[in-house]
Amino acid sequence: MWHDNRATASIGYDFYQDLHFDLSEFNVQNHRPSLLVTGDFGRLQGAFVAQYDFYLLDDANWLHAVTASPMLVLPQRDIGRLETYIRFQWREYTQSRFEILGGYNTAGGIRQVLSLGAPGRLLWGSFEVDSQDSDVAGGALYEYTGYQGEALLSWPLPWSAIGHLGYRFRYEDYDDASAAFLPAGSGRRDDEHRVRVGVRKDLTDAISLVAAWVGTWNESNKDDFEYDRNIVSLGVELRL
């Protein structure tokens, strides 16, 4: 949209749709216009992203969200880069059964990216703290402070593919109001472990094949929030 020697400003639009063969009431569609501003300040680089998300659930108005995130990047010659960011998000659910989840989420994090000596060969680790605050009746049940650590390894594979292996640990400490969940008596505490394995193969500059497995194990002191989840995804990406 605009640029000079030190800064750029661009606008974008993303569209997302998932379709379930049996559980069609969980089909989600997302529309996301966004603004990205980047700047070069000599030793530091900066970026600011603002986006609006409009979600449909099974073709019905479901969720509005506004996100703003400034970021600073410190390039490290022959090593990689250090990134730090703050993220602000407001969410409003328009369907009554979900509206208790609405509110504000504020996060801050730092990420170290290391170059391992070849294109596509990267290792990075990050740490993030976030806080969920509610602005709806009863929303204190889902207010929390979260702590998250993550590591990911990217590695070139045969046939010009790129492999990814990632692990994330997340701890959430909920408001005392969550003691109402069974078994009663103490606030909710969740430990989440997530592993991701993926392969990406670029066929052309515009078309890629992507395969991934994501496994999630959520351990909670509240019975309703104990779960395991495994997702296998096979897809084709088209970039225009």
C-alpha cells in the first residue's frame, strides 16, 4: 500500500473455511482484514499488526475479535534473530451459549530464532505470558493467567521438502471462581502438552503440499477439562 526506504504499510485479507463430513454444526468460516506496518530503525526492526476477525459457526454469526500486536526484532549476524512482542485481543461471542468466553486477552512474549547453517534449518524457542479477563456476567469462571514455553526445529528433507518438529507446554492458573467446577474446592489448574510434526513441499512458487499431525494432552484438576486430541491434516496451499 505504501513504502519508503525505512518503512512499509500493507493491507491484507484472509479467508478460512473448514468442513466436517458428520459434525456440520462445527463448520467454521473466518474473514480477516488486516493492516501490517514494518520499519527499519538501524539495529532494530519493528512491526505492528492489527486485524479484525469475523467468524461464522455453521453459517451463523458467531464471533468478533480485534487483535493488535507490536513487535521488535533484533537481527543477530550469522546467528539468527531475537523477537519480542505484545498482543492485545478483544473477543465477543454473539451466540448465548458461548458469550461467557468473551473478554480481553493480553500477552507478551520473547522468541529466539537460531540459524543452523543452511536455508530452512532453524531452531527457535519462546516464552509467553498471557492473561484472560472477562467483561460478561459469569465470565470469571474462565479468567486465567497462562505461561507457555515452546520449541520448534525446522530441517530440510529429501525431495526439497521441509520438516518441522515442535513441542509446547502451557500452564493455566484460573480465577478462584473456577472452584465451582467438579471436583469442587479449589481453582482450576491446567497443564497442556502439545506435539506437532509436519512436512511441507513447495511444488511451485504458488502451490504447496502440507501434511501434519498435532497431538494435545490436557491435564486438569477439573474433570470436564481432561482430554486428549489427535489431529491429522493433509492439505494443498494456494498463494495468490
